[in-house]
Amino acid sequence: MSQIRKFEFRLGSVYLTLEVPPFYVNFQKRSFGSIMERRQLPKEGMIIYVYVARYRHVEHLLLLKRLHPDLDLPDELKDSWAAIEGLSPMEFEEFVKAVKIEEFVRAIKKLEEEWEYGGNGIWLKRIDPFTLYMILIIKEGRWTVRPAISKENMRGYGVEVPVDTELSNAFMGELKEGELEEIHDHVENQHFHLTVDSLERCIDLAKRWDYYFSTRTRWRQTVFLSSEET
């Protein structure tokens, strides 16, 4: 009988998009693999699905900052955040209702019943002796979620960075000795499986090289508040 377990990580509950292809956690290698490439899954293991809301993307990010003040926002959103931060609890509740993102608050609370919030936009789940991390990657007006994995008494973190094929050679030049584990070819990009020394290194590489950010397309902010007095 199959012992495959399925886990979901959902930032939001409406207008959700499967952020990355469902991936299989290879605990033996402490790495990830896309189930899209497998003809047959192992009988034991774990598959994880990552979904994020694609509705009012910027507003959801500002709401996350209100719920978790330790979240570091990019400079271009700090004026918007100052206006949100200045709202009283009642005013903030009215704002959430007005932009119709109150379901996001409920979704985050439900998510954090299963995934522990570890600070700085990182959620984690411990499966001894492993820890799975879901990392919020923010750049300009966009954000995404990327996974990482660690194991007790084993160096570093296993991560995967999808890179545009045309940028692969340049990305290789950015890697430190010992970071590269494997490269998987896909249609429009290559997935680099790495061992990095810190989650901060994972975030830095993703911000600069992840194909998700390569188009430099910014998500549109639909609601604006002013922190200046009129």
C-alpha cells in the first residue's frame, strides 16, 4: 500500500495559483524533485503543493506585514505600509473588508495551525529529523514562495532555484564551491538543486535569478492609502 503523504501550503483561499509544480521530497538526498518528470512515484514519501493568491497580490503582502511586523518590505511599498500601519484596529478591519481580502486573514490563521511561522517571512514544519521551510521571496511589487529543507547534523539547506535557460551560464558563475548538486532541464528553464549555507543565501539567489522575477513585471496595486495629512 502506498505511504505517500500529501501536504499543502496555501497563502490565501480564493484565486489560488499552483505556484510551482507539485514536488516530491526526497528525504534520502534531502532534496526536491518534480513529480511531473516521474513516471511512477515511490511507495513512500511526501508530495507538497504550494498555492498563492493571485488576487490583489500587493494588498495581500501589506496585510501579511500587518499580521507579521517583522516582514521586510521593499522600499517601493514602504509608503503604502506606513499608511496601513497608521490605521487603528477598527479602521484596519474596515480597510480589509473594503478591499475584500478578509478571507486572507482567515486563510493565514488556518495555515499557521499547521505551519509554524518562524519570522522574516518563513514558515516551517518539522518532520524529525528534517525541517521543511516555505520562504516568502519579495522583490519590487512581486512575491512568491520557494521551499527549502534541512536535516539535523547535516550541513546547510537543500534548495531549488529555477533559472531561465539563457541565464544559466551566468548563474553558474554566481555559485560558490560546493553549492551545486544537480541540474534538471525543463522546457523554458533549468532547475538548479543546491546546498546553501543559509536561508538568507537562498533568498538572495532567488531574488536575483529565479525565473519568476526575470521578466521584471510588477504586480499592480489596486488600492492606495496616503500617510500624509490633507
